[in-house]
Amino acid sequence: MADKPSRSLVLYGYGLAPLIKPSHSHFHEVASRASCGFLALDNSSPIPEGEDEKLIRELAQLLDAREAFDRDSVQKSFDSDAPKQVLSMMERFMGMKAALVTNNSAVKQFGEKLGFSVNSFDKLKNGQSGDFVADEMLKLLGFQDGKTLDNDHFDLLLLHVGPLAIESMQTDDLEYVNSLVGRILQVAKPGSEVASRLHLSIVMSYGDDSKDDLNLSLESLAEGNNSDLRCLVPRQSYTLKGVDLRNDIRHSCPMLVAQWQSAVTRKDMVQEFSFSEFKKKSGNLAIAADRFLYEVAFKLWKAPKYGA
């Protein structure tokens, strides 16, 4: 546990997990330093959904904000006349100031509904390099010139990228974010003031889960156990909510998550950012996606500890 509250940068890539290649060296470098694992999602809606609805439903789980998402219509969920009361991020997490960077209009609306300060990714990039954008995001978190500023900063910054953030996404988009991560690692060198306060999370999902890929299943985590003893293996926490079973949990295509803060997070044996590597060597295995934000908020001193 750090002696001061951290500040969190979350890079969320919708549908980008299968696109990560060995050449994306900075993603793999983070994984090699980080505590890695999986975030289990709910089953997809039985009602046909458009692309924005799939994205917002997944984001709503990551932020534990299902009450703000109307599965019948993303547009309806943004209706100002809707009767549902949605608590803001500041109300939910002890005054936490949160910012969201995205190019997707549905994500922007959803973020505003949850009380995020919303910024355009294109406007932030302004034709500049990944290094420039990394420095600008760190400034939003109060990190500048290697120092931590205590005034006028966000506690959490969520960057959304992915196929729906930029139409006709090209491989260059992932390369851009990879270079951005490289700059963050350069600034947050172990032993530096930034490294001691910056909590970095990289979350990559598989997006459209229409294919039930057995090679990407959480149920395979039990492989290798003696079949006669498998019934004695306790349920993983992602299948439970309190003492009740989560009947709608999806075992296939979970999100991949790597979290790193120098001298704070525990390093596991993972060396690359991939499902197979996380399955074999990660330290965290799986938790439900809707518990992710509470884990992050705890590091920011904005929520009590979740779990053990």
C-alpha cells in the first residue's frame, strides 16, 4: 500500500485484444512488470444489439454502471427525462474527479451521464505524436516535468480506443497507443516521483462476443487439475456475487487486464500481453468486470478494499 493516494490512468481498448502482436513491445513490457489477470463479463443480450450498444454495455460493466444503460436502446438511456437516478463518479467514490477521453459519441454521452469530464481523443492528439499525448494525459493527472502537482488535477483518466472510436480503424491506431504507453513507461521510471504515484491499467477486450471460442475460456483455467479432484476446487470469485451465483456470467472472451504501479502492485510471472500467457502465469486469474473500478478506487484512497 502506498503512503499517498495514487492517480489512475486506464487505457481501455474495445475489441483490441486479438490485434496485439509481438511487435507491440510496450504492451508486453507493462505486462512483464504488472499484476495481470482477467475481467469476466456478463452474457450478451438475447436482444440483437447495434455496435454502439455492445460497446456501451461492456463499458457499463467495467464501470459498474448498469443502471445507466438501457439495453433496449443506447439512445434512450441518454434521455434526460428518464426516471432513473444515476450517481456521479464523485458521489460514488468519495469526491473522485474522473475524466474520459474518446472519439465515440455514444461513449461521450455515457461518460457525461456518469459525471466524467469528457474530452475528444482527436482534439487531444491534434496531429501530434504518442509522446505528446502521453505527456498531456499525465498533465491532466497532475504529473508535469517529473513532479506531482497537488492542485487542479483528475484522480482518474480513462482513455477509450478501439474499432468504434475511429471509423475504419487501421493497425496504426494500435501502434499509436503502443507508442503512447512507451512514453508513459519512460516518464514513470522506477524510483521516480511519477512512478510512485501513477497507477496504470491496460484493459483489452475482444469486443463482439458472438463467437464462443473455447480457446479463450475461463473454464480452461482449471485444466491440469486431477479430474477426480476437480469437484473439490472452489468456485472463483467471478462466478459469485456475495454468496449468490452469478447465473449470467460469460466464461469465454474475458477482458485482459494488466495493472502496474512501481513498488505497489505485485509482479507475477507474465512476460507478454496475451490470453495464453495470462492463463498460464498471471497472479490474479479472474474477477468480475464490475469489480475492476473498486480495485482502482482503493488505490486512489476513494473506496474500501475489495476482496482479500
